[in-house]
Amino acid sequence: MYRIAVCEDEKDNLQEVLTQLSGCFGDAFQVKVYREASDLLDEWERAGKQLQDILLMDIRFRDTDGLSVVRNLQKRFGQIYVIYMTGYAEYAEQAFETEPVSYLIKPVTQERLRMAVDKAVARLRHNEETILAIPVKDGVLRLLPGDISYIESNLRMLEIHGQQGQSWTVRMKLEELVKKLPEQFVRVHQSFVVNLSYVAAFQGHNMELMGGIRIPVSRARYGEAKERFWEYLRSRV
């Protein structure tokens, strides 16, 4: 059973959403209500893990805004499936920076809500087999491999860098994580693994990623890294 969080501070809107969910899906979901988005953020942070699978998120609240909460959740927990419900179309550009499943303008019809939730569920099911589940303190960090640009190892700690400047720190050996990664990842150094889909150039003993970040390529791994890089480019032609 998937879990849905409904973050809505207006009583009438909240009741309408709950009625529509029940009308569309019956008891297919476990639903949790938050009257303030900050309450959801606090509860997830205390638990140290993602407590719901899908978020139905208003944007304007009394003490915060839904966009800031979603950004904080993504930094901490990675991939999140969020459906925004708002009466304000002007937030759409900022909202789509968080890669939502859908952006619904109030009043939200039952059919539009059903389509958005169905889309979120489809993404969940598609990604369940490929998503990386990384154990962290008191929970699990869930990331899509395609959202990772590179990984840096420092002793037993890994810094996982995302595509939009996000990063997550986990206690894990690099060798253990490498085994879970798909083929577009290559280890180019004792301390670095790179997602080849983010490599803009391979110059000398450095890989330059999109955004200008330079990753060193060790002499011991240079031949394999270069071969893998060209194989990846040929596969994309």
C-alpha cells in the first residue's frame, strides 16, 4: 500500500481533496494529513526517513511555503514524488525546478487529481526496481542513479553529488556502492566514481563535468576510464 501525504491548511480544500481521493481510490492508499508543510518536514527529519511515497502539496502556508519544504526534503532524502495543488499559477516556474509529477491549479477536479496520482504511482512502480536504496542512520536514502553526477569517497564516508548541486553524505564503502550502480558509472580514481552522462570533456588526466567540476583520473585507471568514455559516446550516437 502506497502512502500519501496531503499538505493543505485550508479546511474546505483539505476535505475536498480527501473526498476526491476516497472517490477515486477507496482505501487503496494510506493517507496522512498535515495542516502545515513544516509539520511534515519536522516529522520526516525526526524519523530520519521518508514517511510517505507521494506528496499532495499546497504552496502557500502560514509559517512557510511548500516549495522550500520540498527542496529541503529532496536535499535530505533524494527522489520525492510531489503533486502541487495551488491557486497561484505564478509559482509554476519555481515549482518545476523541483521536478514535480504535476502542478494543479485550484479548484482541482477529481479527474485531474486521479490522473496526477496515477502518474505518480506509475513512476513509483517503474523506479522501484532501479532505485538505489542506501542505508543511512535511522532510515534509507532513495536515489535514482540518473540523478547522481559523481561520488567522492573519504575514508568510510561517501559524498554523493546530485545533478542540481544537491549532495548526500552516507557511511558506506565506495566498493559496496559501485556494485549497485548501472554501467554508465565508471570509477576513475581511488576516491571518485563518475556518471558518464554528465561528462562534458575528457582532457589529460581530468574529466570535466557539466557545470565545470573537474574530477581527477588516476594513472592506474586512465586506460579503462578513457575506453569507457568513448564507448559511452559511441552508444549515444
